[in-house]
Amino acid sequence: MAVPKRKQSNSRTGHRRSHDAKRPRQLMSCARCATVVPTHTVCPNCGNYMGRVMVEADES
């Protein structure tokens, strides 16, 4: 079984982990009702996605 010859330095470990930080969700406004919605998601307010109606909205 392969075993490392030397301990990996803290600097090298930090370089490897530099892309592991959490990032905020990307938000966009709905083209139809201007509600702020995460990208690639059906709008919960009007049911619109990429210019098409995916879910019928409740008129209550």
C-alpha cells in the first residue's frame, strides 16, 4: 500500500482547501413578476421558468 514519505505542509494543505469555502446562492429576479429566485428554479410566486409556465399559480 502506498504511504506518503513526508508530512504534507500546512501551506500545501491550505492551497488544496482554498476552493472548499461556501459561497452564497446565486439569485436572479423573475422576468415575469420580479421576485428574487435562485437560479435554475421555478418561481414560487408565478410558476414561471425560462419564459414558460411550469406550475399553475394559485389565485388566492
